[in-house]
Amino acid sequence: MRVTLNRCHEGQKGKSATWRLRNRSCVVCLTYTDPRGKAAGLEKYLADQAALLEERGVSTLVLFPFPTRRSRWLNRRLSSYWGVVADGILRGFYRADGGVDLLASLHQDGVALKEIQLHHLLNFNLSHVERFLRGVIAPVRLVLHDFFTVCPQIFLLRNNLDHCGEAAPSLEKCAECVSWTPGHHEAIRQVLDAAQGRLRIVAPSETARRIWVNTFPEFAAQVVVVPHLIPVGDVAVSDIRGRPNEPIRLAFVGTPMPQKGWSVFLRLVQELNRQGHNWEFYHFGRATPGTSNIIQVPVSFVRDGPEAMTEAIRRARVDIAFLWSTSPETYSYTLVETRMADAMILTNSVSGNIADTVQKEAAGVVLCDENKLLNYLANLPQVRRDLENFRSRHARRPERMEVNPAISDEIAAQPASAITIEGSPPRASLPVSALYRLKQVKALLGGRQT
């Protein structure tokens, strides 16, 4: 496919970018923040897919907006600049309205565009994204990491508290919610319409597909389910759990956020300790101070490798993983990690992909509210029986989980778009790039965000 962009500057000849990509074709990814060094699920996905694409001779170019919390005035101006991370290296900040020119200038250096991927549009000025998609006529792939395209409250929590259900946003449903933003839905539809006829949507689970299609039924035929990870091999599970008289080891796994169930877990620990039951409590992830009754096990896949969480849970001989997301998960790496660590899962009925998987695979217990949770855990004989039943049903598991190569294989096989331009390539803004580097230094030193 050849795409010609008629963005001429009279009297100037085309020039290549001042830096080069490692490969002769690339994928452009739009996401809400600089993906380097972060340990969240979206950043893990981007890193995994970039590695697969690199193996197939395709570079990854990540574009992200410059967010700031200083003021709305400053945010409006800085959000008109997009950071560029090319093959894992920050190349500076460019004006968003120069994004098309930036891609075209890369073509002057012999780089062809495979596709544009929309991963997360939070922090973007959506009108900039719409113009970018209309300016580059290449395949577009929307990957559903959460539900920002459905609602600016990405966890689908009414007034940031309770799950609001799977029905599409509407005045009738959302009028009393602080997140009700009709303009957001209109802007998202304009972005999707800008890619009409060349848009594909990837849902990492059937849960994500079902909820998203409730809001965008006209795109249902374009949605495919592609799990982030796939099982490989088959091994027997080693019986390394404790004896019946030992404490039951219950672990909160992942980021200690209210919407992940952290506040519920803290109340749970307090109540079970008060009752004097035979429990041992853990938290695996970023260490959290002020939790003396909980054994902290710091884990980071960035620092410790992709198998770090599973290995840490196995070493601690965790019996039950507490995955109490209070809103639907599109896909949970934490669920996969705890399943591979041979722990039973304890979750609630609104946790999306977690609850669906636990029920489908008989991998644990799904409860409807916090009261039933406390009553269940207070009944230790029942909990021990459920653990024994879980272990007898799951005597074998996959040898390992690998990154799903389906999308990278498809990209490698598809033709590239040649984007040409007559004119000068855009230059990175030195002041904005310098401000961002200052922001990074302050973050490392523990200062506030710029």
C-alpha cells in the first residue's frame, strides 16, 4: 500500500529524520504515557510485543502526550506535544500536528509503516488523534487494555465507587455520575470513524469483547479475541503446600489500589486477626509501608524478570491469591501469574476476566460481596476443603506461558504503507524535551510531577 500525503512546503526538499530506526519497517503505537521502565500491565504488553516485532524485523515507535498536573493552562499547551520513543530510546517531543510529517520524514530514510496501534488514549487531545488518523491512511488496530473508549472512568465505577454495570453509557444510566461526559463519547466515536474501513479491534478476553461491543455494536464484526499469553507444555504440579496445622497463606497480588481490592484486603486482615484465626497474610508487588500484619514481598518484572511474580508466590507457598478487583478486568497478568504459581483464586463476581476464568476453570471461589467474603474465610474447615479440592482438580498445569505471537506474525506478513512528503522533517522541541527530562529527574528524586 502506498500513501501520499500532500503536505508540501514550497521550495524545500524532503529530508530524513535526524535519528534512525533499527529496521526498515515500523509500527506506531499511541499510549497515554512514556512506557519505559514502568511495571504495569499495559507497559508489559508493549515491551513484549516490541520484542516480538524486533525479532521479525519491525521497529516500534511509541507516541505519548506530555501530561502535567501543574495547571489546566499548562496542560493544554504541553498536551499539544507528543513524546517519541523509537526502539526504546526517547527522541524528544514533537508537536502533535507534526506527527504525520514525522512519519513521512522517516520514509525518506527508507522506513515503511506497517500499521498504527491505539493502546490508550488517556491524556491525549482526541482531536489531535483524529487528525493524525485522517492524515495517515494506514491500517489501525485498537487494543482494549481497559474501558477508556467506553468511559473516561476507565474502571467503570459509578462516582468512582461501585461498578456501574455493562450497559452502554447513556443519560439515563449515567446522569448522576461524576464521570458522565457526553463530549468524551462523541470524541471517541470521531476517532473510530477516522479509521473507518481500516480499523481492527483486539480484545484480550471474551469479557472485554462483550462489554466493549455493548457500547459499540456497529464495530462487533471487527473485534477479535487475542489473549496476551498462551500456554505451552504440560507438567505435574509439585505438592509443596504446608501441613493441615500450618497457617493458610493468603496473598494480595499486584498494585495496592482500592479498585484492585486493597482496602477490602486491609479490612479483611484486621478482622481475621481479631478473630484469632490461623492465617498468614502477604502482599506481592510494590512494598507498602504501615502494614505490620502483612508480609511484604517486593516484586517488579522490570527489575526481576518476567517470571518474578510467579516464582515469588511459589517460594512463599501461597495457598490463596486474593484478586478482588471491584471492576471488570479486560485481562489480568496477575491472574495468569498466580495460576502458574498453583494458588487458588479468591475473587468477586464483578472482576470481569478474573471471575470468568475462575468459574470456567474451577480455579477458586467467586463471591458476590465483602460480607460473604468474611463469612467464607471465617469458616476455616470449608476453606481447607476447597483448597484440597482445588489441588486435586489441578494436578497438572502448563509448563510455561509465552507471549502470544499472533498479532506480531500478522503484522510481519502484511504489506507496509509508504508515506511520502515534500518538505522539511519536524524537529523536536528543545524546551519541551528538556522540561520532560527535568520532570523525570524530579520523579527519581521523589519530587512532585511537573
